[in-house]
Amino acid sequence: MIPLDAFDLILFGGSGDLAMRKLLPALYFRHRDSAPATGANGWRIVSVGRENLSRDAYIAKVETHCRKYIAAGDFDETAWTAFARCLDYIPLDARQPGDYGRLATLLADNPARVRVFYLATTPGLFAAISDNLGATGLVTPDSRVVLEKPLGRDLASARQINEEVGATFREDQIYRIDHYLGKETVQNLIALRFGNTLFEPLWSRACVRDVQITLAETVGVEGRGEFYDGIGALRDMVQNHLLQLLCIVAMEPPASIDPDAMRDEKLKVLRSLRPMTPEDVATRTVRGQYRAGAIDGLPVASYLDEPGIPAGSRTETFVALKAELNNWRWAGVPFYLRTGKRMQERLAEIVVNFRDVPHALFPSLSGERAPNRLVIRLQPDEGLELHLMAKVPGDEMRLRPVALNLDFADTYHGRQWDAYERLLMDVIRGKLTLFMRRDELDAAWRWVEPILDGWEQDTVPPRPYTAGTWGPAASSALVGRDGLAWLQDS
């Protein structure tokens, strides 16, 4: 294992929202909790950005922002002071080759250390940054580059980005990050499936009726209207997060936990997705756009009234779709995917609904009969629930649903790692398992692209839904046509 006191992390976009809200707090926690064991004085985190800030001004800015995102009980003054000594800042225009000289000078003292280049920028800068890093001689054999989503707008642009970055970095140096794969519950789903014998005999079309994956947000575009309007929910959430979660649920047991063994199995899932025909796009997908409503009792504006959104925009803020896998294990099992902004709850969950018993031995006197289901909660609270039928106490044979609940907060005391903490440590240690391989990205875009094309040709605008609800009624109808319902509707 590579010691954690032997790396340089160069953070492009170091004064941006992602850096302040997620990356730097994650690095603070890992530094705080690992410093006594690893002698983390060797950590060096160099942020670069276009703002003309001194090192002291940048550190002050980082502290101001991190205090917003780190709970007061976790913000230790002594630990923060030690972490701040690792920080540096260099003003740099990513497109200007001459600006990289100062960065090269700073890193020249120890070229043997692991170098992580984290590109928390728009994908339009990935090629320029990679070219300039290569031209300046900053890419060593032990360097890694982390690419944030969205990687392209379609298959062609994604391939172009990969070609451009790949001209400087080897494939095994490229870490395409999806933070959902770093969540504790997703790790536990892998452990649940492949570390126990209990579920494997049930994990197929013989016992599973349907699978529902929901990623719902209560927030809107959060001041990023112009950026979001060029992307939409399908590119922002389905092509990466939702399809990756589908892969974890549906993949075959890999031969080992080696990165390529795991990613080979995910690739098979993506390649077995039933292609979307134009007829499928019309009948198996729903796109929506939120209108004015209320979240937590407070009024919120319509998407079209958000700053930066052009009049008449047809960008979707909600997607629901039905996917199927053309393989032996899952043939005929519908996978329903759903994501949206300004939804009723902030929620990320995977619901595996099992088939009903073949013979109703016990009459459902209470009318509460429900299928067995496994609910994997990713947020806001991480945990697992197994829903079963059990007898109600008394002399009558009455059944009702009960849940076996594994709540991580109750079971594992103390602060849980954030997804970015785990993924950053995996990058530093050179562990590629939780990062997308290039052929995975290609396969995901190949499946999503017909949906994009179909919507582009459709003259009907996205279906409106009131902010604070579970999306347009067509989403419930999509599942209802199969005689089923979303968990929240049942």
C-alpha cells in the first residue's frame, strides 16, 4: 500500500464550488484522521485557478467555506492548522502554456512522489490542461488524472475528450470519477451480493419482479442555470450515476476484486441493455420540467424563471425510464430509473422487489400484503432494509409487513466517510476499481444517445410537474402500465 504521506495533489478549479464544498473538506478529514499514523507532513495540496490570490488569502477563503460544510463538532482548530500547512495556491490560466512554469518549479523538488491532477473544471478544459501538463514535463510515470463529469455531451464528444486526455495519460492513469460509487451503501451492496450466500440464489429473474433506482433532489439549479441548461438530467444523472448503480445491482460475480475484473462485469451489463428504438423512447421514457411549487413549506420558482434559463427552454429536470437487460439472469425484469430536481424529498435508493409467493396460503385479512423487497438507501441516511411478511400477535393468522433495518448511523458509531474521502484515497493508492473505464463510458453513451436523439426530434416539450412532488404523472403511468408502482406511490 502506498503511504499517504507521499503525494502531491494538484487541484485545478481549486477555488470552485466542488473544491470548497466536497474535495477540500474530504481532504481535511483524511488528513486529520490519518496524520498521527502516517506523518502527513508530506502531504502537499496545490490549488490552481484564475483568481489572483496569495497563498494566505486562498487559505483564508478555504477556511471560510469549509466551516460551512464541516460540522462544528468536527472542525478542530489544531487539526485545521496542520491541514492548512499542506495547502498552496498558484494563479494559473489553464489554456496558457506559459503559466505552468511556476507549477513545474514548485513540483520539481520531488518528482518521485505520486502526483494526482484533479480536474474539477469544465470538460472543455481537460484537453488544454492535459496537453500543457505533458508539454511542461509534469506527467511522471506515477501520475494520475481525475476527470469530473459530465464527460462529453454525446458519444462523439466523450470519445474526443478521452482521445485528448489519452494523448498525455495512459488509460491506467485516468480516473473517471462517479462519487455515488464511493458511498458506503454501494460498497455494502457489493459486500451483500458477493460476501454472502443468502441473496445469490434469489438474485435473478426467477425471484426478482422489478428493480427501481431513484436519485431525487429537492434543490433546483442552485445558481448554475446557464451550465445546467446545456446538460439536463439525462446527461447529468442517468448516463453516469444511475447506469453505474444499475451495473452494481445487475452485474455477475467477478472472478476477483481486481479493478478490471469488476469493470469487465459492469461493461457486460451496459452492453446487454436493450437498445432504445424511437418507439421505446416514446413509450419507455418520461422527461419533465418543474414548475413553481413549494419545498419544505417555502415557495420556489419555476425552472423557466430561474436565473440563466432562456425563455422556452426544453431542458429536462426530471427523467424516468424503463430499461431491460438482454441476458440470461435478468431477461424480462424491468429496471425503472428515475431522477429529478425539486422533488418531494432528497432521496437516493435502490429498491429490489421480489416476486410474490406462488400460492397465497395465508389470506390477507388486513389488506396490507406487500412483496418482499430489499431497500438500499444511499441518502440522506445510509442503510439497508429487508421487508418481509410476519404474523401479527394474536389468535388469528394475520400477516403484515415488517422491516429488518440496518441503519449505519446506529450500527457503526462515529462519523462515516464521505464518498469523496474514499475515492480520493483510492486515487492516491492507485486503486481503479470504483472508476469508469473508457469502454464503460462508451457503452453508457451508446445506450443514452438514442434517447437524446429522440427527444431532440420530439416537438412536445417536457411534461410539467409541480416543485415538491414526485414528478409528472406520466412517471407513475410508466410503471403502472406494468401493473406496478414506485415505492413512494404504493
